[in-house]
Amino acid sequence: MDRYQIIYTEQYNKRAARFLKKHPQIQKQYEKTLLLLERNPGHPSLRLHQLSNKLQGIHSISINIRYRIMLELLLVDKKIILLDIGGHDLYN
């Protein structure tokens, strides 16, 4: 099975670095989530779902119950563009 290509934009990398500095306790969960995303975005533990309203076309996955990663999923090219990381306040 082909892996998906995860694209880390400069903006995402800055947000992720800030987020992980604030929440170092989830570093391992974060890394595990990204590995799983690369191998199988549809894995049940990621809880991949499409967002609606002003975020239509954007997807979200779970790092854990509290934290999420917003992403753009390009199924045709097997690319995943990471957009943002944080809690439920991402959706506001």
C-alpha cells in the first residue's frame, strides 16, 4: 500500500513548534498520529472527518481527545497538507 505524502508548510511548522513547546507531554502521541496518518488516513483512531460551514473542504484528525490537526486531504495525489494544530478552538 502506498503511503500518503505529508506536506509541512512553513506556517504549520511554526504553529506546531509553538504548540508542542506549550504541550511537550503529547510529543509522542503527535509523532504516532503523523505516522499513522501517512500510512492510513482512514484509520479509526485518527477519527478523520470533514469540517463544514466556513471550513468546508478541510478535514480534521485527532491527536487525542483534546487536540486536533486540521488538514487538506488530496486523495488524487495522495497528499496531505497540514494546516493547523490545537484544541477545539481551531474550528472558531
